[in-house]
Amino acid sequence: MADASVDTRLGLLQGTLDLLILRTLLDQPRHGWSISERIQQQSRDLLQVNQGSLYPALHRLEHQSLVKADWGISELGRRARFYRLTAAGRRRLESETVNWRRLTAAIGWILEGAQ
């Protein structure tokens, strides 16, 4: 299912894209294309983030001071904005990861019919 889109066909909950972006930036700063590629790679090609969703999310995260952007040169020699996590972004990633695990566990219980 290589053509699934994070924001439409999978119908993921609001904030999921933000969480995926924050997690992708945990290891190193990345430019937009690299963020998108990494999400696709780590999801084994199940998730593809289109630019129409990625860049508004990055701007929102930057406005919330969860990421900071600096200009740099990409692997292709082009000027690009590189995004990195701020301390607030790391804290948000930690808390949202805990919340996500709780939510997915609860959904799993419901799907399994657990009581």
C-alpha cells in the first residue's frame, strides 16, 4: 500500500503527523524532503507524507517553538531549511508518545473485545 497518505486515506488522528515529524527529528536535523522520506522508510512504505501536509505541519510546529529551522545545503547542493527539535519539542515528543501508546492500547483492547 505504497500510496497511502498520512493525512487522508489512513484517517489518522489529528496530531499524528506532528508526532511523526517530531520523532523523525529526534536523531538529527532534516529538511522537509528528508523528513518525508524518513517517515516513508520507517513505515516500510506504508505512509507517504505529501508536501501539502508536511510544510503546514512544520510551520505549525515552528510557530509553537517545538522545532527550529535554519538554512543549510541539502545533499543535492540546494539551499533548504533544516528543522531540528527544540527542548520543548523533545518534551512534547515524550508526552505525546506516552499518550499515543495509551490510546493505541485502548483501541487494541476494544478491537480484541477485552473486558
